[in-house]
Amino acid sequence: PDPAKVAAHNARFPDGTRQPALLAAQAAPASYATTPYFSNNAFRFKNRNGADATARIVFEPHAATRYLDGGAEKTLPDLFLQDELEKRLAGATVGFTMFAQLPAPGDSLIDSSLPWQGRERVELGRLYVNALAPQTRCDDMVYMPVALPASITPSDDPILLSRPAAYAISKARRSNWSRHGAAERQAQPRLPPFPRAWHAATDELDFKRNFSAWQHFALC
């Protein structure tokens, strides 16, 4: 990338520098199964009594949280997280507890670039991963973060509301890429590998504490 263009972009959109800085300050996880996961966006939850609350989603691993130091990370291959998870799943199920993180006073409900200070959490359910889906299955999926189960609706976060259109464009480009012949793909610039992501699939997850809804997950 052109450093001058990056600097100009950051000067124009300073909030865009927050997440890269946060990621750069965080050590790499030792495993996909030993790190928590946080939603940047907030969602509105409504219980069976009609009361609602805005929350972000947090997945806490059942295995102990563990990160790598810089020296250990440098010795590992690029796809070590994928390889480690495949080996782990060969012998055991990977589990997470799903929480709704409630905001503290002053936490922004619409700015996904800002971390929340709220410490109160409500347990919603458990997620268990017992296998990796084939890459071919994941390539045909598109993640739509506003396709939500009953009783959950998007917040007014403009980033959240813009994500479905961006992901649809990404899916169209991936589909076009897969249709290219080998020679055409070789001639096009190579993109770096992206981390695997959570996609909708087949395992039921029970929302607790009166958040009556269903969600489905698989790891792609």
C-alpha cells in the first residue's frame, strides 16, 4: 500500500485506526479454542415479556484462555491455528459459553470502533464445535449479520447496517474468482489468507435468561 494514501485516509477517518491499533496490541492466540470472541456491533434483544436491552455478543472458551508470546509466534507456520484446531477436534469437542455483554453508562450503542466498558453479562447458551466444514461448503456461503432469529434485531450502528451489502459484493467476487481458469487465476494478484469465520449452519443454540430465540453455527 501507498504510505501517503494510508496516512491521508487515517487523517480523514481517524476512527478507522482504533481497531488496527487494538489488534496490534493483542498477542496471537495459541488456538482458536483458547481465545474469547467479541462482536464489534451491538444488537437489540427482546424477551418474552416484551422488555428489551441492547448488548454485544461475547463467546468465552471452555478451555483456558492462552496467548503466544512474540518469539513463539514467529516459529509457527502461517496456518498453525487451522492445523491446531483440526488436531484438537480429532480428539475432543471445542466449547464456548455465549454471553450478552450489557453496556455501561456512556458506552456507544452505534460506534463499533469503540470498546465497551460494561462488565455485566447475561449467559445466553453454549456453543459446541465438533468438526470443520469443508472449504468448498464455506465458499458458497455469505455471512449476513442482520439475518437474525426472532427477538433479536440490529442496532442503529451504521457499520452493522452496511455490512450485508459489502458481504454480498465479496461473495459475488469470490464466485467470479472461482469461475476463472487456472491460468487466469495465476495472472491475477494473490490475496493473503483470511482467518476462518463463524457462519450460519446446523447446530442449535438455546438462548437462556428469557432471550427466547434460536441461532445456528458451524466453523468454516
